[in-house]
Amino acid sequence: KAGVTQTPRYLIKTRGQQVTLSCSPISGHRSVSWYQQTPGQGLQFLFEYFSETQRNKGNFPGRFSGRQFSNSRSEMNVSTLELGDSALYLCASSLAGISNQPQHFGDGTRLSIL
Amino acid sequence: AQSVTQPDIHITVSEGASLELRCNYSYGATPYLFWYVQSPGQGLQLLLKYFSGDTLVQGIKGFEAEFKRSQSSFNLRKPSVHWSDAAEYFCAVGGANNDMRFGAGTRLTVKP
């Protein structure tokens, strides 16, 4: 079956703009989580959605938000972009959780802020 | 909250040699433990996981890992490394609060 799909793969924005990233999970998976990956900070958990509800949130400012639709697809939004937001954003899906189930990752969206 | 330490940032091994990547965790209860691999430009792929039971777990691509509670470790091993194993490896720990923490990663270089 199809894996986790993230769109777009690459994105270039300027400071102050906002951006929306999309993630389509594996069919049947209800949990979608988002991670930010940078060389300096590594993989950091942003948030997890399950059945359209945010169930867990990492330590990121409110500029980072997300949502999940009834078909489990998820979007992540970052407003008022800063240079430090340049990163690879990874989406992962699992059947029902993130801590006690394997997660399936997409190939990520590489966001560059100019 | 749980935490994960991967002491080795970069490891170089010769093709055909054995490999051991270290992972230490901190968590008050029995954690859920994972190893993932990431090739350049791609997402993470699960190699293996440990939840309970036999402390030696087998994964894909010939990898195995051993859970040692007394040492709070979950080291990844492979008896003979192939050039295609060159990638970044992440250890991860899940806790009862539906939280997930990743280690900083170990980059593996394979010499011909």
C-alpha cells in the first residue's frame, strides 16, 4: 500500500510569510505526527493528531500549528516565518499512537527561508 | 520525561566489518524502544522495535538490538556491514504519555 506522502518536497519562502505543509498518511492510520529536523537541534517533535484532535504538543511557539481532517490527512502551518524555521519537516503516521507503535515517515518537506 | 543519548556522532567501519551503535535512555519505567535509519534526502525507516519479552530483537536488513535494563541501553548491531548501510541511525524512546524522543543520531560511513 502507498506510504506517507508529503507535499511539497521543497519550498522556499521569505521571512514574515506563512506556509502550509501537507501530509497524507497510510490508509487506515489515524495518528499523524510532525517533526522538525535541523542539523543543530536534530529531530524535534512538533505535535500529534489523532481523530482530528491534537493529542500531544512539543515545545514550539504558537506560530506552529496544525490540523487533521476526517480522512486523517494533516496540514501543518507556520506563520511569520523566521530564518531559524529552515528545516526538514517530517510527517509520520501510525495506527493509533506515537510512543508504543512504529511510525511510518514520509520523505519530508525541505523548507528554506530567505 | 524520557531522554535518549547516542554517544557517537559519527562512526566509520570497513565493509564486511561488524557494527555496534550505542544508545542509552533515561526513563522510569520500561520504555518502548526503536531504531530508525535515514538515508540522505529521505524520511526515517523503522529497523526494529522493543516493547517487551525477549531482549534480543531482530530487525530488517540483518540488524539486531539488545535491550539491557541494567545498563539502560539498546545497542544496535550488525555482524557484517554493507556499503548500502551508510546512513544516519536514530534511536528513539517512547513513554506512557504518548511522547517520543529521538537521539541526536549516529552517522555511519562505510569504507570500501
